Amino acid sequence: MKAQLFKKLQQITEQNLMDIESHKQNGNHAIGFYCLYAPTELATAADAIPLPLCGTRQDPIEAAEEALPRNLCPLIKSSYGFAASDTCPFFRFSDMIVADTTCDGKKKMFELMNRITPVHVLQLPQQQNTDLFLDPWKAEISLLKQKVENLTGKQITDQDISNAIQLLNREREALKRLMDVTRAIPSPLTGMELIEILFKTGFFADKHKGIAIMDEIADACETMVQNGESPFKKTTPRILMTGVPVGLGSDKVIRIIEESGANVVAFENCSGYKKTFQVDETKDPLTALAETYLSIPCSVMSPNPGRFDLLEEMITGFSVDGVVDLTWQACHTYNIEAYGVQEFVADRFALPYLHIETDYSQSDTEQLRVRIEAFLEMI
Ligand code: SF4
Ligand code: SF4
């Protein structure tokens, strides 16, 4: 059953490029996004397809290094490399790029990317104090609304935004339900399977297709749990991964952890559980978007207390045996925050913790394997 659903997921993924193409041929647009802080609801409200563009592959990095320094985060180089080498169909489909002032490397890279395709940069506050920063952030979101209106020629009403909030809340609910199936001991899904589903459904032109397949897989997994079926044993070590985002192509650490006999059951990052927030459907829609998106607990915020609240909830809720904290090379915010995360995991939970700093290449695979195997022996 699960295998058939993965086949279906692959078929929808293959059909998806044609779906985007026909959407655009009908006079509609696609908008590329690079960060979880940007409210994709504004694209959906204007019938534009929001496409997540963060680069997760090693291949385009060489092209990026012709313009960018080598000692830069691989996610930034991969993202720029796809644009510079014109090798990402989703970038090519994007009529406009929405970026945010998150970390230094990313915001300076967007200045170069703007030479390739128009980039609109949201001035993201670096702190979540709503008294000081909610109004300017809401003004940024209003400005984005105007930019999207100018691009698409569609006047976006409050009702359009409310409808988009409802649809994307439904998508986030499906994501959460899917990610919650791994709370079961043993889990019915591998971490690699979970990453594949999260990654592929993110690009779907038709949100309803993504919601439907996630619900189907969650149903199948819940049945597996009821029948006592799992690829793991009750004693398999359960790992929570925190830190930077991961996707297909930047999954080496997850793969090594699972090849070494553990199961990554939870992703406390912006490609995983940080995506499961709900936007308040009862408030003025722009205020609700501003409040919710500003509260996302990424390390680019200083301080970033929400990450520790989320870690607390997830370490307990997913019955975790150990925490792996992943930092992409040259990501200063996650690298520095790792110190506090290590203390928190040790003091609050007395659990084994491993901090890994790496890039997208395979050059350190065997070295990582040795460290991960030693870490798993502590569980
Ligand atoms: S890690 Fe933070 S800054 Fe980077 S994409 Fe995710 S939310 Fe945005
Ligand atoms: S992983 Fe870190 S350095 Fe890389 S883009 Fe995200 S915040 Fe910036």
C-alpha cells in the first residue's frame, strides 16, 4: 500500500511540470520563494503558483562559485547556481522572486540574482518583539501584495487572502498529520521517506493534489501502526533532527543516520515541523499573516526563544532518544545557536546530542558515518 502511494506521488510529481506549464499558458503566473518567512498566501490569492526554490543539490554549486565566495553556505550557492546555470525548471517558471533579509549571505546573493530575474526583498525584522516590529512587517507584507497585484494584474481582496489562508492552513494541517504519524513507536515511515514526501509535495501546482496524497499516505501509515507494521523495531533509536533545512539532494546526514540503524522521526527545521503553523482565520487577514510569519522560530531571529519551546514539545512528543543538530558550512546563526541547543538538550533532557557542520558534497561521508555510529552507540 505504502509503495503504491509512493508510485502515485512520483506520477503526480512528473505530471506537475505540465500542470505548471498549462497554468501559465492560461495567462496565470508562478512566483518563486526562498524562505519560510515569506507569506505564500499572497501568491495563491492572485492565482499564482508559489514555488519553493531553495537549492538542495550539489550540482549547480560550481557555477555559483564563479560569482560567489567558496566559503559560503551551500544552500545559498546551490540556489544561486540553479539560477545562474538556468538548470531549474521551477526557477525558469518563476515570473518574480520573493526573498527576505534573513542571513547576510542570502540577502547579498539576492542582489546578484536580481540581475537574472526580478527579486522583491522583504525587509524581515531580526527580532520578534511585536510592539516594535509588527507594524513595519505588516507594511512589508502590504507592499508585497501590491507587487503581486502589479505582476498578475489581479486586485487581491481581503476575501482572496482569507481563502488562500484557509487553503494553506489545510495544507499545513495535512503536513502536520503526516509528520505526526512518526510519533508511533515504531514509526511507519523512514526519515528519508518523510523528506521525499515533504519535498515533492512542496512544488505541486494544485495544492489539493498535495493535500490528498499526504492524507492518503497518513491514512496508510495509521493503518500500518494499527496492524503493528513498521520497517523498524520498538528498540530502534529515534532521532530528532534540528538546525538547517534539508531536502532531496541535501539528505546525506539523514541517510547515514538511517543506514546506521536509527530512524529520524522528527525534523525541527523549516523544511519540517516549523511549517505546521496555522494562520488565525478570524483576524484581519494581513494582520494574521504578519503575526504568524513573524513568529517563525529560525536562528536568524535574535533572540530565538521559540526554537527551544518547539524543541521541548517535539523531543517529548516524538519520544526522542537523541538529537542531531545540522549546520550548513558558513551558517553562522545556526552554528552559534548550536551551543545553546546542546546545553538545552543536556540540561533539560539528558539526551545524547551531536552537532554536525557539513556541506552538500559527499567528501566527508565516511568521516560522518564514523561520528554518527559512535553517537548512536551512546543511546
Ligand atoms: S533556515 Fe530560516 S532563513 Fe533559512 S530558509 Fe529557513 S526560515 Fe528562512
Ligand atoms: S542555512 Fe544559514 S547561512 Fe544558509 S541560507 Fe539558511 S540561514 Fe543562511
